[in-house]
Amino acid sequence: MRILMKLLFPLFFLLHCLGMGDSSKSPKNLEFYLPNLFYNHYFGKFVPVANPNHARKYHTASVLFDGKVLIAGGYYSTGTDPSEVYNPESGTFTLTGNMIVARNTHSATVLTNGNVILIGGTTPSTALRDSEIFQASSNTFVAGPSMSSARFGHTATLLNTGKILIIGGYLAGETLATTEVYDPNTNTFSTSGSLSSARGNHTATILPDGKVLVIGGYNHISSLSLNTTEIYDPATGTFSSGPSMQENRFGHAATKINSNEIMITGGFYNNNTLKTTEIYSISENSFRSGPTMIGNKYQHSASLLADGRLLVAGGIGSTGAGNFFYLNLAEIYTPSLGNFTKINNLLYTKSGHTSSNLLDGSILLLGGIGVNNTTVDTAERYIQEYSF
């Protein structure tokens, strides 16, 4: 089949390019030209996997060194949260030891030794400043150090030094400008430089030179999303102003699509979700407009595929101010064509879910919030049957 696809692909690619300048029409045209088998090979498909043991939202999913995925925390109960591990080879979920503290909207970062540190977050009643560490060798959690400040909805970025930079977030209804650095060698947190603008629901992406680009987010003082960016320098522990985006946004995604570019997709501004994208050039330190997505959305996932395309899935859409709905829409950005194409829908409607790149190139999408504001108890995988 792979040999046949390679022989037929030039014809299908030509058909895809001809008469498809309007990306909103390309799915219909492509499905007309391609039988379902070839359509799935061209764009991949979503397949069901076993349900996790618990419905979850605001959880984390971390790919371990052995390829398994640690699912930790989330909002679904008031007791001690059991974590679970997904095994891609068997396609099953297995419960592990309980977390020390039930938490959601926390961060989870895989350390250089293969363990995972969960930082901050919130319980149903209070924000957290503590952390705990999942020990991969024993599938158990041990207590970690505490931050100077409780926070949730922050970012946690693994630096080239192996340390973790914690940025912003929320506390007591306000966004935070403070940052902290976790040092795994000393197992301690220390305060670092402050942001110029407090923010939560932002993104933080490490750059090739080891600096960190902080993009957008929500600021409680203005009660608006931000278009500003800031750049953190680990050598000095300080932030400097970066270029501004063309649009304000929070709840967006920022994905490094190649060695020199970061694509920002969707987001939320002025009581509406966005379908616009922007591309940040690392070498030029500037933003330019990117292609428009098929659907407007925020709290979606954006996963870089093995062949360099970008899978954007799920989220919350809107048809006007205050009219929101959950999405099963999935689309793919193809850099060589410079546009988005709608693909087969997700099997389950979801937003605020986790999206994990598995070692075989497939994507695990799990949990989140679905129809009627329900907590999703399902998982699915996106698989590429043929890459080009």
C-alpha cells in the first residue's frame, strides 16, 4: 500500500492544488477526488482507544522516556486524585499511585532524569504553592518543594540548563507578574525577574539561543487579552520587551513549526474566538500574518506532526459575542501550501484537552470539556497512515 500511495500521490497532490485556492472548499473537493481510503492516507484519521479510568479536565499529560503517558490531576472530584498511565503499545490505561494533593490547572514537566514535577494548580477551594514529583521507576509521587507564591494557569518551561521557568498565572482573581525557577539539582525554587505585564493563559516557548518567548495572555487589570510579548534571558534572569502581535489573544496555542518559526493559532479577544494565525520569525524577531484557519477557536490543541504539518484540533468556537460552543473540528496546516485544510472530525467534541506526541508519530488527545459542559471521559489517537 505504501508503494502504491507513493506512485499515486503526485496525481492526488496535483488535484489538491488545482482549484483549491479557497481553503474552506478544499475538503469537499479533495474528498470528491479521493476515495475514503486515500483521503485517510493523505490526511490521517482519528481512531478510538480504551477510555481512561476517570473523566478529566484541566489535567496534564506527560510523555515519559519509555513512551508511556502520565495522566495526572484534573478536575473531577474532591478527593486525592489517582493518576494513570497510558501504554501506547497495549492501548490501555493503568492506575498508578495517588497524587499527594488533588490539583488541577497545574503544570507538569518531564525532568532530565525522566521524573515528572507537578507544580502549583488549584483545589476546589484554594490555589497551591507546593509541588510533587512523579518517580517513573516506581510509579509513585513524593513531595516536592514549595514556590514563593501559589499560582495556577501558569506556564512551566524546561530551560537548556535543566531548570524550569515558572511564569505568571492567577491567584485570588488576579494575574501574576512574578516568576520562579525550579532547580532539580538542589530541589528548590527561587524567585526570578518579573514580567512587565501580569498575565495568565499565555504561552512560553524556548528559543534556539535558550531564551524564552512569552506571548499574549490575559491581564486582569485591563480585563483584556494582550498582544504584547516578553523575552526572558536565563543568563540575567530578566525580561525584555519583544515585538507585539498583530492581534490581542489569550487561550491561543504557540507551536514551533521549524527551526526559525513559531505559529500562533486562534485565541480569544473582545468576547470572541479567533480564526486568525500569526507567525513569529525567530531570526527577524517579528510577527507576520499567517493563513486563516477553517474555524475560529481557543483552548484548542496544536500538535506538530512528524512530517512538519500542524494538526489543530477541538477547542471552543463562537458565532458571535457570547455565543460559544465546543468543537470536534480538526484541520491541518501544510507549510508547503501555506494553508489550512479541514480533515475528518474528532471522534469526540472537546476543548481544554491534552494532546501528546507519541513516539510512533501518532497524537493522543484526552479528556477536556465537551458537549453540555461535561467532563470528557474518552481518548482518541490521530494516526498518519501516509506522510508526504
